[in-house]
Amino acid sequence: MSPRHYRDMIIRASQAGDMRRIDQLATQLAKAEEARRLLQALTHCPACAASAAAGLMPDATTA
């Protein structure tokens, strides 16, 4: 989807006071940032990729 589409979704959710949708969009953005960070690690430092991937795994002690 284009940035404009996401912007429109954010505006509509904001105007409607739809906190559930805003939370979903925030979660999606956080996941995209983590994926970007992992891809960047793979590109620049393959040895660092394992460390980056480990950071994406849920902590078994808090589950």
C-alpha cells in the first residue's frame, strides 16, 4: 500500500476516535521497523543478523 493510503487510514481512525485501529496501526509500524532493522543487519553485517533475529523472538520467561 502507498504511504497516502496509510495516512488516510490514520486520519480516519483519528477523527473517529478509533483507538483499537490506532493501536493496530502502531503495532504494524513497530513490526515493520523491526523487520527493517533485521533486513539492514542482514545486508550490512550477516554475523549481526543472528543477534538481530534473536531480538525479535519473544522472551520465554515472560510468556
